[in-house]
Amino acid sequence: MKINERSDSEYGVARECRRGLVRGMGYTEEEFRRPIVAVVNSWNEYNPGHVHLRALAERVKQGVREAGGLPFEVMTSGICDGMVLKNPRYIELPSRNLIADEVELIVEGNMFDAMVLLSTCDSIVPGHLMAAARLDIPTVMVTGGYMPMTFVDGRSANYIELTDHVGRVMSGEYDRRQAEREVSCMYASCGACGVMTTANSMCLAAEALGMTLPGNGGMSAMSPELLQCAYRAGLQVMELLRRGITARRIITRDSVENAIAMTMAMAGSTNLFMHLPAIANEAGLHGKWWAVFDRASREVPQIVAASPSGPWHLQDIDRAGGSRAVLKNLMPKLHGGALTVTGRTLEENCRDAEIYDTEIIRTLDRPVTVEGALSVLYGSLAPDGAIIKSGACDETMRRFSGKAKCFDSLEAALDALNAGRIVAGDVAVLRYLGPKGAFGTTAYVFQKELKGRNLAHDVAIVTDGRFSGGSSGLAIGYLSPEAALGGPLALVRDGDRIDIDLDARRLDLAVPEQELAERRKNWQWKFNPEGIPPFLRIFCRNVGSLANGAIWE
């Protein structure tokens, strides 16, 4: 096999036109005969997690050139979850699937021989990895690093804590001027929000998956080592091309299980219950992945208490030894022999890692908790499962029974909350928010408003929508099958009792099956396309179940 077999295909006159176009852009014949490498960038000026990726792309291209390749930078979408104000229409699932399609279109259409993927944030990292699994060419990912801490009033700023103050302002319990000052300095200028939300969770999972160079998942966005990592990625993708190591040699069942274990150990985002199965399915690794998560949550201890499940910022974890140190301590629970983009195994990549603070990065025999921080709940209300970040739930809420208050849209739930119609002891049921019903709408804004009104310890949330990776409290989401598919959630009525037991992993509706059967006879729901743009209509018609990653059916 030639290392430029794809880009040097013989197409007669068509190939000569392509050669002429490349030469016309100023490239020499010698350059044209090199392997052509796509540097797939998601840089833009409106995403803080991606605003620095242009500099990383230059370092990648330098590495590719020095290793004998011809790099071309191409672009994909890169929407920031926070910057779009939690717009339920485009973030997370629709944009993620679109990004995977964009990479397929650009890389396959141009017959690139290999690619380096540059991404940082919530939906972009999994979208790029889905494309890597789908295309199965030599690939290295460079993740853009965490956002360093800022300081407020002489202490480190945790944006999750500070945004909670906004809700307290609305209820008159916090000074508005203080909150406005905090907002002005709660974030640094670039990188993934520095706690264990979806972005950092996916960057760390990408390393555990074997798709990044060692340590990349825990690097600061402002560090020199990140620029060095980008350069080495350009060199390494050429080595993978020479050795014929493609993405599916790395994305295997073992490596996906490694990524799941890393997510449990780090108290990662619940959104990875969508993203990791999606990557696995794109690689042809089909199966009941939520059952794998459930098993891992029982077998893999949480060894890092990262915010919002503990006090530590990504900067603290970096100081304590970083992602390689976490993987080293976690290794007995991992498939250490899994191949990575270095051409070596995961165990070899972190064998010499140093742990500088054993309070932050714990050992398996002295964990934060003996079980993982994420849980899969099953029961009569969630036959296929529902997800909660149990490690961020107060002990007093682990068993909860309450009366349902049902809302068929996010807006209806927020109106009820603002009107004082949701009270202590309620279970707020937010339905028709899943992929088929409403593009996988996030209920995070409702959760934050609930917390700001001091109801987070007295009200449970159950939804077929999703949450931010910074989710906390008794907030159960991703319920499957979703209401739009006729799941039991669609049959709940106001006043029904819902029983939650996190220790038993149960979510049950206390309504007799015969009564539910009668309700089902009268249930009907149909997607209303009125006012919905064409792309989102296409998404709802073609998206699959959350339990399978919400990929195209």
C-alpha cells in the first residue's frame, strides 16, 4: 500500500485537473506527490473553547510538512453550548451529527490520506470522533485544553458556583452588583470551561479512547505543552499513515470501555452516555452500551472529585499529575493493552506518570467513592434506562417519592416555576424534549432556575431531555424510550407518584399497568414541523434512540 494511495488515485483527465488546481494554488509537483493530510479545524471567533485553535493548526501543519506530508486546513462547525444561550434547537445532538457529516463530506470528497482533528467543546469532539470511526483512515485528535481559573475576591472562581448566584439575584437573595462583577471575570479567554462539564469530559475520554497523544486531555489551553502537542500530532499522523494504523484499529470495544471507565472515575458529564455509544456505533461496535456504563458505574470507583461533584478544577488535576496520572492509577480497571495513536498501548503511554497530589488524584484503594459518579436507573418509568450524575446529588435526595407535575415543553415548566406552581415534594416531569420530540433539548436552564430558587434539595427533575455536563442535584435525564416514541413518560399525569431510589438504581411510576394500558389507548403525539427550519426537521425524522447514541437510523 502506498502511503498516498487515496490522494494519488488514477482518474485520468480528472486527476490531471486536480493536479492542475493544486499547482495553480502555488504548490510544487514534489508537494503534490506527497500524502495529503486534512487538518480538520473547528476554529471560529465566537466559541471561547475554539478561539485559539488557529495557532494549534499552524503547529500541526508544521509537523505534517516536516514528516513528509502536504497539509490542508479545512473547517467544520463549532457551536459553544454556553454562547448560544442553551438554544434547544441546535446544540449537542443536531450540531454533533452535522459535524460528523461535514468531516465525511470534506475528507472523503477530497480523498485525503489522513487527518488531524482539532476540537475542544461539547458536541464538536464527539462529532469529530464519530467521523474518525466512520471514515477509518489514520487519524490523530488534538483537544484544545481546559480554561485556566480566574480569581474573584481573592479566591479561585468556579463558574458553576457563580452562575448559581444569578438565580439568587432573581429571587432577591443576592446583590445584583456583586453578581454582575462576578460575571465579568468568571471565565478566562480560551479553553474548555474548567470543570467536569461535557467538553473536558470528552477531551479526557478521547485520551482514554487512545485518539490523542498522552496527556493532551488534561492540558491547559494556554500552556506551551499544548502547542508542542499539536506539532507532535502532525508528525505522528504521518507515522500512523506509514504504518497503516487507521482509526478503527484504535477505536475498539476495549478502548470504548476505557473511555467509559475514565468518565466514571472522573465524575464526567452525563452527555457521554450519548456520545460514547455514538462513536462506538460509527465504528461498527453495536450493543447495549448503557449496560456497559451501568456495569462500570458499579465496578469503577470515582478517584477524582472534580467540580461539580467535588472541589477540584481541571487546573488542580493538571497540577496533581494530569490525565496520565489518572490513567496510571485507574489502570487495573482498564484494558491497558489497547492500542493508541502513539503506536504504543495505553498502559505504556502512562507507565512513567508522576502523581504529585494523592488527595486530588486518589488511588483505587482510597477512592472518593467506591462506585462511579454516574448511574443508570431502570424501572417502570424507564424501561431502557435513565441517567443521573449521582455523585453530584445530595445524600438526602438519594431516595425520593413525590407527586408528578407534568410539562410538555421547557417553556411550560419555566412558566410554572416562575409562577410558584412547583413546590417542595414535587417531581417535575419535562417531556417531549428528546431527540425525536425536540432535538434533544437541554433541561439545564430549568435546573439552574430551580437551584436559584433554593428548591434543588426539595424537587426532583425527570426528563427525556438532556442536561449540561455541570448537572447536579436529583436531575434525571435522557430517559428512554422518550415520550415522543410512546414511552411510559408520555403516560404520566399530574399527581401520579414517582419513586426514585439511587442506591437501588430504580425509577418507577406508581400506577397500575392496567391503568397505563387504558391511558395508552388515548395517547397520541405527532411532530409539528411548523416554524422548524429544514435541517432540524431532517434531524427529527432520522435520528435514532438516545440509548444507541442518537445517531442516524
